[in-house]
Amino acid sequence: MNSQNKLILALDFGGTKHAAAIVHSGDRKWQKGRRALSPPFAGATVDREIMRSLIHQLLQGEKPGAIGVSFGGPVDATTGTVRLSHHVPGWENTPLRELLETEYGAPVSVDNDANVAALGEYRFGAGKGYESMFYITISTGVGGGWILNGRPWRGADGMAGEIGHIVVDPEGPKCLCGKRGCVERFASGPYCPNSAAVLAAATTSR
């Protein structure tokens, strides 16, 4: 397979679901994809097994030419190491790039999911034609990704877009990160219904 038509495997490790897809370089449409939910209270080992199953279903014995990974949590993109997941235990300091390169024999790039999404929007979506943009994701968690002057900007420690853990209410409810009153604690998918219920109860009691 020549470099213009190599098979690219894309993986997304989320807080509650995982997805995988394949595409040939140069194409604008996924060839096929798979997704699966994580069971409640699953850890990193279970998540990796789920992803391995999705990959097997997609590749069917083919060898990818490259692998791109988006991960729902802080990542050292330089080394491809997952720092941690605020939603799934066991990911602390996992050398994900090294593990995947060893298993699948292809070059691997790993980054935070919001950074990856920001780059996708910059190149192919709403940010196309702009030099700088900021992308916000609201799902299991809340995060963001910067594109400045045409390049991803992660900050000194790769945490530049982690807006979900900005404290907006120091006396607020405890977040999974250990702090109180984070944006994510109020605005993420799992917590929005709780926040709405609390607000409704407060309004009713007046």
C-alpha cells in the first residue's frame, strides 16, 4: 500500500464510551466504524479490552499504516503518555502510544480529545479559513482545545484547554478532580440533570 492510500486507524477513548474507525489517507469519508459503551465502574484494563475488540472488528487482519488516538483526559502529546482520566481509574501515567505501537506495529499519535477535535474543526469544519480558534467539548467531561496561528497550543504542561476544572464556585459540590465547584461539575453530561434537579427544587421551595 502506498503512502497516499495507507489505512489509518482512529481511536477515541471516552469516559463512558469508546469508538474506532478506519479511513484511507486522502479520503474524506470513514470506511467503517464501531463504538461501544463502557460498563459501570470499568477501569482502564476493561477499556483497553473493549477498544481491542473494536479494532479487531474493523481491521479483520489488515495492518494499519498509522494510528491516531483521542483520549478523554490530560495527555502528554510529546510522549503519547496518558496522565490520567478523571472518569476512569487506572489510566495514570499509561504509555498508550508505546503500547499501541508495540501491538500493531504502526506509528501512533496520542492527544487529548478536545485538542484532536479542535484540529479537525480547524482543518475540515467550522474553523476552516481561520488562523486561530478555541473548541469546547461538553460530554462526559468538559474540555477545550486551542488552535493559535494555525497550530495546536497545549500550554507548558499540555493543560491549556482544560477549562472543565476551572473553579467557578469555591463552595460548590465536589468534582471528580478533588476540587469544588468546577465547570465540569455543573455543566458536563452526567451532572447536568443533577444541577437541573437542584435548581428546580430550589425554585419550587420559594
